[in-house]
Amino acid sequence: MHELSLTQAVVDAVEERLGDARISCVRLEIGKLSGVVADSVRFCFDLVVEGTTLAGARLEIDEPSGAARCRDCAEEFTVDDPIVLCPACDGANVAVLSGQDMLIKSVEVSPACVPPAAAR
């Protein structure tokens, strides 16, 4: 279950960047072609935030579709399935353009806990 280590890495990155600030929300983008199961990340998030500055934080996940282009017929299309076939020519000679990423899109800090240097 690689989602546990990915979720731990997200929490570690937020803590490293924001220190002791109390976090109220983390927004992730997990592309549908990333191979990461968003529901597993949601489950793991609740486990790995215990005892951290993210304890009690909301987790919001956006799951955008992927985009691809057929190298044979130049058709561009959206795709949600990891097995990518061109809908125009049924070809498998396809370049995936997006949808394979997992990104931390934003982090919301609780107003009462903003460190003085970050409040300026």
C-alpha cells in the first residue's frame, strides 16, 4: 500500500514547510492516471496526522481526468482508465499529456495559529 508512504510524505512536507502552524485543511490533486487510490489516501491521512500540527485538518482531494494524444491520428482526448486507447482509431500508440501527478495544491493555516512572521 504505497498510499501510506505517499500520505506520510505529504504530512512531512507540510510540517517541514509550515513548522508549528496549526493546519486546518490540505488540498491535494491526484490525477486519475497516477495509480494512487484517493480513498486510500483519505484513510491514511487520518492515521498519519495523529499527534502532528495537521491533527483534525480536513483533506480535500481533486481527481482530474488525464489528457492524451494519439501518435497515429493526432486525436486529443480525456482519459480516466490507465489502459489508454485512442477513441478515434482504437490505437495504443498514445502519449499521456497529464493526469499522472499527485500535487499539494494548497494548505490552509488556522488563523489563530499563524506564526507572527507568516502573518505579515
